[in-house]
Amino acid sequence: MSGPADLAFDPWDPAFVADPYPAYAELRGRGRVIRYEPTDQWLVPHHADVSALLRDRLLGRTYQHRFGHEEFGRTAPPPAQQPFHTLNDHGMLDLEPPDHTRIRRLVSKAFTPRTVERLKPYVRGLADELVAALVRDGGGDLLKDVAEPLPVAVIAEMLGIPEADRGQLRPWSAAICGMYELNPSEDTAARAVRASVEFSGYLRDLIAARRGRPGDDLISGLIAAHDEDDRLTEQEMISTAVLLLNAGHEATVNATVNGWWALFRNPAQLAALRADHSLVPTAIEELMRYDTPLQLFERWVLDDIEIDGTTIPRGAEIALLFGSANHDPAVFPDPARLDLTRTDNPHISFSAGIHYCIGAPLARLELAASMTALLRRAPTLALAAEPARKPNFVIRGLEGLSVEVR
């Protein structure tokens, strides 16, 4: 066990945020679990442990289904932050069974393989249109012109959010996701609360409209669920829609720009991909492993557990380091090397266990659609300027990715 003073792990250091992977190697060398005082967490850096703990029912995304705040040794959130926590705590990502099971069972009907297959023409057509516009302009910002509008449009279409309203979604999402960083500031919390109030109000009005005039969309489907065991409350519907909108594009946007930035830095791999588009499926998995969009996933210890002889007490918080697990040499030979032909690739970028990403098949479809369109329509795509990385650690992405079509 080590103190923070002698650790290279520092989620607020711009150098660490730019490239956390060497620090992860040091963490893995320190042991299987490391106490980190600045965030009051236990860091878990090894793939085997992260994978096992994602499935361990002694841990939970919440503790409130079993304990009150004081009973669990935790302080309730400040009252001023309640709108954010009300919104967040009723989404299935932060629920445990039986509520999680009930909501996921209902929502999963929208993400079946058949549903995703039906979406293919729409997703591929939209990706093609966005890339064609980028090519016509001779380049642009890959984030704003392709990576962002594609998944936002797809998940908004599934939920039945009118096209005219979709411009609000990304700013609301960005503000809310700021609260998932470590030790968020008061300003970050204030922005998240404001976005939570506005987003919730918008969805409450949309749900009311769908009650009067149902459509062929997911929100109408959630309203129409007649089984009392599955029926969602209005707050659960709002929280589910926000979760799907946030998770439905945040990771895909970042995976796209992180992936292309990695390709530009590895020209031999990019050349191999351009020469053989059949590499796209394994390339997507490798790029998500190589520069992981979600670096950390937190879980609460509901009952004492032991990791490598260290007892982690009930009430503690564990930080599962996805980025470190995805670079563990015990699982990935030569993990610092980008290898688009890597087939044995059990990365955990989509999590695991009951909280495995419900939208993973859709995310893979979107990533494949945009990558294929760029390879086909923009075979000379090149980096136009060095990108700036977002200062966030947990949700890893770029401020933009300026490209040109030569």
C-alpha cells in the first residue's frame, strides 16, 4: 500500500491526463489494490481484478438500496445538488437489483440484435452524409463534423426527440458528465444541477406530449409498458432517457476521436487499415482498448471484501481502472503497441457484469459506419493540427480533432 506522494497516478496533472498509461504500469507494479487518499478510494489496476469485481455482488453502484448515508459512513450530498442526484440515482447505471433488473429488462428490448440490424441503413447513410460534407469542405473538425452528430442523431431518433431540439442535448450531457470526474468543483456541480433541471423539465414535457400522441419511439414504448412489474415511474423514465442519451453518445464520440488520433500517431497501422477495410471490426476493438474512453468506474463496498490479503471495509469506494486493465501485459502482449489485427482482445471498455453497456452493439455499429465512410470517402485524411486533450481524467477525450482531406 502506498501514499499519493510517491505515486505517479495524479488525475489532476495535465501530463498524467495526456498519457496515463506509464503511471498505470507503475500502479500495477505496486500491487493489486492501492489506497489513494486524495479521492478516498481504493485503486484497482489489474485486468483480472477489475473484471472479477465488476461481477462481484459484494459491491454495488449504489448503497442506498441497503443502507442510509449515516449507516454506511457517508455524508448525504448537499441539498443544492439534489436535482443532479435525483436524476442520476434513478438511472439503471446507478441502481442495483431489483430496480436495475426491472428497468434494464424493459430498455433492453430497444437494443436487441434485430433492432440494431434494422438501424444499419440509417446509421450508415447518416455517416456517409456527414463524411461527404467533410470531404466537400476539404476537412474540418472530425469531432464536431462527424464523431458528435452521428451518435447524437441516432440515440435521439430512437428516443423520439425532435430534430429541432437536438442541439441542446450535447451541452446538457457535457455539464452532467462533469460530475463523474474525481472531486468535482462547486462550479462543475452548479452547471450539472442547472443542466439536470433543464434536461428533466424538457423530458417531462416530452413524456407528457407522448402520452397524448404516442409514436414509434422508445419513450412511447416505456410509457406503454403495461406489465405492473416492469412499469417505470416518470422519474425513472426521465433518468433512463438522460442515461441513454449521455451514454449513447459520450463514449462513441470519444472513441472516434481518440481512435483517429491514435491512428495518425501510428501511420503504419493506418496504412494497413486503408489497404484492408476488413480490419475495421478488430481495429475498433483495439482502438477502444488502446485509448480507453472511460478510464475509471466506481463501486461501493457493501460488505467487507479481501483483495490480495488487504481487507477493504464496508463503506469504502473502489475505483476500477479500466484504462490500466486494458494495458495489463498479463492479458495483452505488448499492450503499448497498437495492433489492429489483435484478435484475442478481452478489453473491458464496455464494462462487465450486470452493468455491461446495453448499447455496445449500437456503439460498434456507429464506430464501424463512421470509420468505413472515412476510409472509403477520405483515403487521404490527415491531421491538420495537434489536438488539445480535454482536462478530464475519467471521461477521456479531445477538445477537437482538426483534419484535412489532401
